[in-house]
Amino acid sequence: MKNRKKQKIKVRSKFKKLRKEKIQEISKHSLNLIAASLIGGVVVFNVYHFLFFSSFFQLKQIEISDNEILSEIKIKEFLKFKKNENIFLVTKEIIKENLKGIPSIERVIIRRKIPDTLCLKIIERTPIGYCKINGQLKGVDREGVIFDCKDLKKEMPVILGLISNKKEEKKKVAIKFLQLMENNSHCSISKEIVKIRPKDFSKIVFWLRDGTKVFFGEASSLNINLKLIYLEKVLADLKSKGKKIHYVNMQYFSSDMGKVIVKLCKA
């Protein structure tokens, strides 16, 4: 009986000793983890502070490339960066917000030259036509954005009637028509259009380089190719006969009827 009690006491003592050793081991491991975390935290804090608050990474120079419409000086006037701005805190969103007052800029590609230089590659809008605002020709791109242009291409048409109350509606009609003409650039007549005037809904009137006026009517992806081909044939036939055309009316044209009205100039 006494031996059993002694054995129990030994087992309990051994268990207590093992538990104590285990607790000490866990405590030691926890302390190591805490120490490592503290050291890691200090390192991260120092790196963070160095990257975002050190004068080493303060923005000192901005390089601008691929800008043709506006000068580098003019673009920099829109970049409202704070003095000694950190180069990593100048984000694409901030630059986009700064430059939204320049319609000719479509987007900007940003690159950083560590430690203190920001490189901005300007992607300018490409016009598909022009419009006249206050007597000045401006470009119009595929999104309908109106912007200043440097080089005016003679082969692009001028959109008329964008100063009316229905400016936005007419602009949409004109942009849609110009996009359709881009897709049908194989038709020679698309390169001869110098002016277009959008009418109600999807109706279009345009003028050719020789002065011929065309009431084109409705233009859609389903009918425009057929209408352009038919118009080319009509114009080529009349010109081969030495006829000078005042206007061509295609508003009542259809694939079944193929009807156009032509008015010739008086001799």
C-alpha cells in the first residue's frame, strides 16, 4: 500500500515537472515570437518611414514625353503636386484627376525613376473628324470628346451643327457615322467627304470634295456598305457622261428598290 502511494507521488511529481518544463518551453517560444515580431515591426516601420517620409524619395523632377498638342510647361501647370511630394504617393488616380482639364489627353503611362524622378508618357486622343467651335477647328475622337488639335488632316470631315440645342444627340449621330465610314474605308467615297451634318435621329447629310451634296439618310452597319457602293456607281456613271451633280438624295433608298433622286446642276 505504501509502495503504491510512493509510486503515485513519483508520477505526480514527474507530471508536474514535465508540465512546468512545457510551460517554460511555451513561454520561451512565445517570448521569442514576441521579440521577433517587435524586431520585424521596427524594421517594417523603418522601411515604411524611409520609403514614404525620407527626403531621399521626394519628387524633384518630372519628365514628360510624347506630348504634341500641349507643351511640357503647360502640362506641368495642371500637375498640382505638393512641394516635396513623395514619389510613391503620386498615384495614377491623382495624375488623372490633375489632368482631367486637358481634353486632348486620353491617358497617361507612369514610370518612376528612383529616387526622385517621375516619367509621364502622354497618350493623346486621335481625331476621326473635326468640328468648329467659336470659329476654331477642334478634333473629335471616337468617344465624342472635343479637343484642341495641332495637325489638321485634310482628309477628315468637319461636323456641322454642333452648336445647337441638340448638340449631344447630333454628336452621337455624327460619331456613329464616322465610325461606320472607318469600317468601310475601302470605299473611295469615304475619303471624299469634307463636311457632314447630322440630322434627326440617325439621318446624315454630307458634302463631297467636288461640292456634291448627299442626303444619305439613315446609316447603320446593315445598310451603309450597300448604300456607299450604290452611290459610287451613280456618281461614276453621271461623271462619265460629263454631268455635274447638285445633290443626290438617298433617303428613300432600300436594298429592294435601290431608288435615288439626283438633281443636276444647270448648264
